[in-house]
Amino acid sequence: MIEKICPPALLYLGFSMIQITIDLFQGDYSTSLLKFIVMLIFTTILNLICLNGFTKLVWFIVLIPILLLTYISSVLFYVFGINPGKTSVNIQKQPQGPAQGPAQGPPQGPPRPQGPPRPQGPPQARPQAQ
């Protein structure tokens, strides 16, 4: 029976069996049953496509999720600074100013310069331009 399954469908079957085994060990029987049914259907479809001569298409269907998962995981590790080889994660904190009480409004900048002094008293008539 396994000899009649094309290699990409067999690879998919292997990965699916690993996932189902993990679910069974975790005690998630309903999920493992659902995955088993999906595995049978999808392996049959992949094998039928492969037997009709579209082996490259089946390889693409099987490998693209694996390649995308690898790429996205690598990008996330890089962006968040996670090194899978280390057991501890270093979190860099933002430098903070001197300890103060709770924030009281927006931060105040330097004092604004005052304009020229305003004259005191009643307004005076301005000289007219000639």
C-alpha cells in the first residue's frame, strides 16, 4: 500500500502522523481524530494529483507551508531578538529618568522667553505716519 503513494504525499503523511501522535500523547483525542480524517482525505487527493502526472505541483503544495513556516519563524526570531540556542531571553528596558511621583501632565520644556515689557497705564495715542 505505501509503495503506491508518491513521495510528496508520503512526506505529508509522515508529518501528519507525527502531529497526530503528539496530540494522542497530550490526550487531545478529538483533535487527533479530526486530523486523522483530514490526513486520509488530503493524502488521497495529493496521491491522485501525483498519479495524473502533476508531481511538481504536489511537491509545491506540500513544501510551501514548510518553507513559509521556516521563513516566518526566522523573521520573528530576528525581529524579537530571540536566539533559539539560548535558554534565557534578555529584555532590554528603556532608560528612565529620575524617579518621580505619578506623571502630572505633559513634560515641561524650558521656560519661554518673555517679550518686551508692556507699558503700564492708559493707552497712548500712536503717532501717525506721514
